[in-house]
Amino acid sequence: MESELYNEANLLAGAVQNRVKALRTERSWTQEQLAKRVGVSRQSINSIERNRYVPSLQLALKFARVFDCPTDEIFTLE
């Protein structure tokens, strides 16, 4: 029997949306350039932009630093 907390966490994880691609293109950066700035692969950036991967808190904070804006302007719960 799965716990209620586990089910709630799964629901929230699937509902995270992001503005990574919009913020990146506003700056005329390639996925590769953004990847180098935050320390991940270009494939990871692609997966995040396509909402196939929800980044860790540490990575979300790196995005906030690179884009110079609060994390809640990049990532939101739907």
C-alpha cells in the first residue's frame, strides 16, 4: 500500500512547468551555452525544456542565478 505522501509527491512532480526555453531564447543562448553555464549536458537542457525532466532544487537554484531571477519565475506548479 503506497503512502498518501508518495502519491501526492508524484502528482506534484508531474505538474511542474518551466520557462527555461523562453528565458534562454530571450538571451539568444543555445542549449549548449546554457548547459555550460549551469553545469549539465545539452541533453539535460533539452529534457528540461520539453518537461521530460524536473530538475533538482540545486539545479533550479543554478538556473535562477544564471537567469538572474527568482526560481518561481522559472518553475511553477500547475
